Amino acid sequence: MTHKLIYFLSQSRSRSMIAEAWAKKLSLGDVTFISGSWLNAKKTPFADDALQEFSIDPPASLSFPPSNELLRDVDLIITIYDSTHELAPGFPDAMMEKVSYWDIEDPEQEKEPSSRWASYQKVCDHIALSVKNLEQHLIEA
């Protein structure tokens, strides 16, 4: 198996960072996971807190903005977006075979802090299941 680079991408880094944290818990030796965002959004403690509930530390790595060079070099781009509130970014046709879209709600759309916190917990669970499914896909590839 050759080394693979998987890139999680979301509008704000919260969901992609959660996906990166879960993915790094997988037992896949020849895969590197990174995350980034296509907008610079404020950091929220809710994402870190939701991961801490599972005793998972948020990634210490920096956010990787989607440059042409990075997008060309990655093996899989997982674009996490909320189809109700966000437009998913487009990619050149030549890249589409390595792009996957996960439609996962944006917890920042919740107005009340208690609702936002509950939404982050739900999103963290949803992303964990999606990452587990990704693991099976990578093993079968």
C-alpha cells in the first residue's frame, strides 16, 4: 500500500478539525490526515470540548488552506459542508475523482449557546461514524 494524504476541508475549520482528530484514532499506518478551511472563521471552544468528551485531543497541526499545490498532491479531499447553509466549493473536473462530499450540519448556525453545544455533540458523533466508514473504504481500496 502506498502512502496516502487525506485532506478534510470545511468552511470553518471546526468540522474538518473534528474529522482529522477522529481519523487520527484509526489504525491506518500509511495514511496522513490534515484539515483546513476555505474561510477564516473564528475558533470556537465547542469543537474542542466535544472531542474532549471522547478523550480525544484536538489536532495540534495548523490549518491547511486549500492551495492549488495541496489540492493536486492529496489523494482524497473530503469536503464537509452544510447544504442548508453553505455552498460546497467546486473543484476542477480533473480533481473530481478524488473529491468526496459529506453533508453535515454546521453547529454554528444554532443561535443559543446550549443548542450550539448540543449540535456540536451531534455533529461530533456524525463525523465519527463518517470517519469509521472512511476507514472501511480505505482498507478496501
